[in-house]
Amino acid sequence: MERQRAGSKGTATVLAVLLSSFLRATGVGALHGSPVAENGSWAAEEAQDNASTEHTFFSLDYQHVQIPFEITLWIMLASLAKIAFHLYNKLPSVVPESCLLIFVGLIMGGIIYGLNDKSPPVMDSDIFFLYLLPPIVLDAGYFMPSRPFFENIGTILLYAVVGTIWNVFGIGFSLYGICQVRAFGLRDVSLLHNLLFGSLIAAVDPVAVLAVFEEIHVNEKLHILVFGESLLNDAVTVVLYKLFRSFCEMPAIKTVDVFAGVGKFFVVGIGGVLVGLTFGMTSAFTTRFTKDIRVIEPLFVFLYSYLSYLTAEMFHLSGIVAIIACAMGMKRYVEANISLKSHTTVKYFMKMWSSVSDTLIFIFLGVSTIGENHEWNWPYIFFTVIFCLIWRALGVLVLTFFVNRFHVNTVTSKDQFIIAYGGLRGAICFSLVFLLPDFRRKKLFIAATTVVILFTVFAQGMTIRPLVDLLHVKRKRESAPTVGEQIHIRFLDHLLAGIEDISGHWGQYYWKDKLEYFNSKYLQKFLLREYDQPKSSIVLLYEKLERKHAIELAEAGQLGHAPSHPSLLNSNRTVITEKKSEDTLCLDGLEDIQEILARNLYRIRRTGPAYSRHTLPGETEPVEQAQEILILQRRSLRVDASGSDRISPRKEKEGSSLARGDSDVQPRLCRSLTVEDAERVRAVKQNRSQSVCVIPARSKQEGAGKEMASDM
């Protein structure tokens, strides 16, 4: 997107303005002799010192460190404000954090305006789009749950594309009708200018939505619909904004220009996706070769993501769509290649970066609101707020009507109300309105945009939580699905994909199965470092959890000297017996045991907590969980020891005859946990040194029965 520098040069801060005023009032700046140039360097300072005839013990050169000093002060102010908000626990639960940050910005803007008697500096559009917005979108795309997003991708695109176009033309034509009223004095505002204003005010802002909806904890589908729409409508906003802006500068509009604008929409959206996927796959391929230099692994995640955003902006594509596609495309492969410490570093730095950017954006909004950049025509401003609410609600109702006709899991009326009410505006439209070309009514559009942002963030943002409680909207599930539930979900996915394949219906499960096949057959060979180890994902999950629990026990100093269980998860281990042809386990049998152990030995209660921008998965897990695991392991050891003591000498003799390879006793792999005959249960022999369960051969009169399973 073409960005122009709006407002005053640089980003002056409140403390910097106060310091500058103090220096001018006291004349401290003269202690250093003649003033230093604005872009002064060390060489200039040295030359000035040599030319000076006075020797001073104290000197001050604020201009030399002005830019990094002010940036540091802004970040410090934002961090202290967040700490102050959370000191009183009840305040964030009543008022959203974004509202409090804007309020702080309003206070600081008023102080600057009172001291200098002029408008505070406006947030630079280049700084917002190139430095503050990418971290927030990267954090949202990297941690976005992929399954609900792609399951509702059709509904999200319908809201983002058709819904945004609906709002743009609805608001634009309605405001043009208001301008035709002679009493309002707005007949000089043309239709194209109203459509241009509608293109920037109609889009839902992802920063504001993310800040509010993460605090009310609505259900996953409702959250992904609103948040996904706010992310993907950027392509529509970019195209319509540039289209109407170019139309305003044209002396005459031709039909070919309209069709060119429609075609550019597909170029902007699809081009952003391709750019993002290209950099995402490149990042995954790069991390294949970082095994010996782990320290730079997190760097590639941020570099390739930011490069995707800048490349898309360079070619006038959608940078937001590009960075989302890059983050979602590389996450699966990058996390499999990088180390656990690098993974934690990526999480912490990404959360910190996005949190600081989010805080700075809302404080800048408050500071930039105070000033003389507004034209207060209250009829136009009032109807702008009303039309934004009306056309948003009508669009959600009409589009959801068609969505529910083709979906079994429909969007309820309560969810529709929250979707319509959650259309918040924020910093994107605020930055775009300052990029408008200079014309007579530009200050009117700035004032209307400011009021809409403040109304949606304060009025709607503060009341959406009580409305969710009042309407009893379904909330987000607190606990993560267990391994058993994940297995059933995967089973149903394969079952539905098979049904769609047999019936000839190419639905989402069919395409998902095809993409998984393409991924496992081609992509993983080139993008994953350890692809040569053919293990089930459930077994890998079990191994990861066991390693995690072992690390926690070791750090807590609770590991005893009791012998550990024999591991069945090492596929390279072989069972050594005197007759290898009879006792050696085949690979298929070992995989069956691995699957049984992964499903039945330990029920995982928390595989992945819900994403929060302020906490990380694993940092709130209590030490009691590690203690409970240790107790269960020791208890199983005692049970195994007592069971082995009760084995009769006669059974031990049969077990020794089995080890010698007698013909009447044959080893058999146990695969079932269900046993019908109690006598056969007592006849089970365990050879713990080999981790193999064997049973005596049955007579012909007993017939064939079910095979039994052994414990570790």
C-alpha cells in the first residue's frame, strides 16, 4: 500500500516535550556553547568542543540522542501504564485495557496541547503500518487455531469480502443522501468522497477486535469469525480505498477502470497469500540446517515474516494477508525443526513485541485525538455512527441467513448479535484518514473517524462483556481436548473423508485429506529435518510429554533411585532370546504396543492451554502435577513387585521351560486388555527383562480365544 508521511516529523513524546520546554525555559541548552545541528554526529560534536574556548564540567546535547531517547520513553510509558492497570484487579475486568490506554493518551495529549498551545503530533502512518502493525498481526497469525479457521474459511471470507463491500457502499450512499440535505451545509461533499470515506471506516480493525475479544472469552467459533473477518478484510479495504482515491483524482471515470479495480482485488488478495506462503516455506527449509547453531533459530521466524510483509507492501499487495499466510504456513514445520528453547524464545519475544505495539497504538490514538485537526459537523458525525451500526447489523443478518442454509452447525441469533456488535474500528482507519488527499472536508472526515473509533472502543467495547453474560453466549472451553478426544476427531475426519470420496462429493474433509497426503508425501521430505523417523504423531506427543515430565521432576529434585520402567517407545530396541525366530517382535507388533501405550497408559489432561497474549503454555502448571506423576509411577512399581512375588514355583518352572524353547509352550504377543477367563489371567507370564508378555499354549479343547495384553 502506498504510504505517505502524515503529521509532523518524528514521534515526539510527552516527556520529550516537557523536557524540551524545560530546557528552553531554563536555558540549560546553552551550557554546551553553540547549538548542535539536528542531525549532529560525533564528528560535529568533537569539532565543536575543539572550537570552544570554555571548559565545562557539565554539558547537555539532547538532540544527539533525541530519537532513541523518545522511543525508549514511549515504551517505558506504555509498560508502566499496563502495570498500573493490573495493580487493581477489578479494573481490567470492567473496562477493557484498550479503553484505559486511549484515556491515558487523551490525558497526555491534553498536557502537550496545554503546554505548547498547539496540536500534539499525529501518529505517523509509516510508523504505524511498517513497525507497529506487523508484530500484532504476526502474533495473531502464528497462534491462530488452524482447525476452526479453515473449517469456517467460507463464512469468514463471506463476511470479509461481501460484508465489507456491503458496508462500504451502504455507508457511502447513505452519507451522500445526508449531504443532500440543505440544512446541514454539506452539499459540496461528492459521492466519490463519501465512498472513499466509507471504504476506510467500514473495515473492522484487527487490533481493536483482538484487544477486546480476548478478554471476554467467547466460544472458539464466534471468536474466529469476528477475528478472521478483521484480518482478511484488509485486501478489500486496500483495493477499495485506492480505487476510490484514484477516482477522485480522475477527470473522468471509464468502464475499464471499474473492471481494473475488480481484477486488482484478486491480485491483491491472492498475491498476498502467495508471497506469504513463499516466505513461510523458505523459513521452514532454512531451519532444517540450524541444528549446529541453535542460537539464531528464532531470528529466522521474525525475519522471514517481516520480509513477507514488506515485500507485499512493496508490490502494493496486502501485507496483512501475506504475514498471516507466512505465519500459519511455517509454524507446523518450524516448530518441528527448532529446539524447545528456541520455541520458547519465539513465544516470549512475539508476545512481548505485540503487546508493546498494541499499547503504543492505543496511546497514540489518544494523543492524536487532541488538537485542531477536526471539523465538527455534528449531523454528519452522528449519522456516520448510526449508519455504521445499521449497515453492519443488516450485513450480518443477511449473510448469516445464507450461511445457515448450507451449514449444519449454524450461527445462532445470539452469536449474530455479538458479531454485529463486535465490529470495532481502530488504528487502521485512523491512519488511512490522514493519508487522504488534501481537500476542503478532510478535517470533517478526521473528526468523524475519531468519534467512530472512540464510540466503538469505549461504548461497544465496555458493554460487550455484560451483553455476553446477559445473553448467556456460549463461552470458550477452558480445558483442552484429551488424547482420546483427539483420536476420535482424527478418526471422524478419516471417516468423513472416505464417505465424501465414495459419494463423489468434494467437501472440506476430502480436500483436507488430499492436502495431508501431499504434505506427508512431498512437503515434509524437504521441510522437516527428522523426516526419516516414521513415528506416529500420537507416539511423538507421548514421548514429548514424558520428556517434559522428566525435566520437571529433575528440576524439582523429586527423582528417586527406583528403577524405571522398561521403555517400549524405542523402536530400535530388540528382544534377545535364545530362539530369535520365535521371540523377536515384528515391527508391526511393536507399533501396536506403542499405540496401546499411547492411548491407555496415561490420560493427558492438558495437551495445550488456550492461547493468551499475556501468559505462555506451561508457565502456570503446578508442581503438584509432577508429584502426582511420580506417585503413580512408584505405585505401579510396587504393584508390579507384589505381583511378581505371588508367582508360584510351578509357574516359574513353566516360564523357564519357555525360555529354553520347549515345544509345548509358545510365546504370544498380547494385544487386548479384555480377558474373559480368570484362570487364563493367572497363567499369564511376564518376562520384565524382555518387556514381553507370553501365555502358555492352550489345549485343543479350549479352542481359540482372545489374546491378552500385558502391563509394562
